[in-house]
Amino acid sequence: MMLIEYDPEADALYIRLTKDESGHGEVSHTRELDEQRRVDIGEADEVIGVEILWASQGFTLAGLPQRREIGEALNSLGTFASVS
């Protein structure tokens, strides 16, 4: 189940892709894709979540894991018009 959280004060979006209940879900390390986007990786090398900074300024989903599912979820919210 995907969980999307937005912090308007920080203008940061976090998309959680895995649950803690699986025995996984703790972040082992973070991979920086670029200045705006980071991917949290768990101990079993699974993708935990994606952080997007300055989200209101627009961002690209290119290179993100599960980008199609993330895009569909964000489009259903209608909040981030500048997603590509």
C-alpha cells in the first residue's frame, strides 16, 4: 500500500512504498538521484520510499522506482500539476 505525505512548510513530498509490518521497512541508506529526489533503501535492498524536495515547483518521475504507480496516485490527488 502506497502512502503519500506532503509537508507544506518544508515543501517536501514523501511517498512510502512498503509497510513496516513486513519485517522490513527500516531505511538502511538513501540514494540521491539528484538535488531534488532521494530514494530510501531498506536492509533487504528493497525500496522503502521516495522523498521529493521543493515539490510545489514541479518534478519528474523519470528514474523513480514504481514511477507509473506513483504518477497515478499523485494524479488522483490532483495536487501536483507539474509532475512529468
